[in-house]
Amino acid sequence: MAKPTDINLHQNSRILELTYDDGVHFELPCEYLRVYSPSAAVTGHGPGQEVLQLNKEEVNITGIEPQGNYAIKLVFDDQHDTGLYTWDYLYELGSKYEEKWQDYLDRLSKAGHERKA
């Protein structure tokens, strides 16, 4: 399991930068991290119960809290703070960014929601 060696939050650009011990580097937008929060408020309590997150374009991270040696809790400025982002989940979000972001945009479009530029 790869682990981050460096985690940097760039609040002005709303980017969380992660460097893993295998040399992989990700720059993940706060909006992306918020809409893919692993919390039950977003994922639901089972398949098909996911809750589409709307109007998160301006969301920012206000806190990063270590959770043991395996995860971080991200505190967002919209008061969301219940998801634990494991090292593996963050790695997955980084490595599948294009695919997951397009899926989110497709789901927004299907719901008839237009994302603010």
C-alpha cells in the first residue's frame, strides 16, 4: 500500500497536493474531493443510495486531521467533515481523476444541474 510522504493544501487555488512514497504525485481540487467524500452523507448506506452533491464549485478545505497511520479527515468550509479519506482511497481518486470527474459531470448533466464556471 502506497502512503503519502507529503500533503499540501493550496487554499487559494483550492487544490490538495499529494506525493506518495512510490513517486506518484496528484493535485486534487477541493470540489472533487468534496463530491467524492467517502462519508455516508455522500455514498449512502448501500449501492444506488449515492447522493449527488450540488453547488460545490467554491468549496474549500479548512482543516486536515490525521486519522491514525491510514487516513485523513478533511474539514470543508461547507461544514462537511464526516468522511475519512484513506491513503488507498486518495490514491484511487488521484489515479482515476479523469474518469471519475467526467462521471460526476455526466451525473450533474443527467440531473439537469448546470455547474457554475
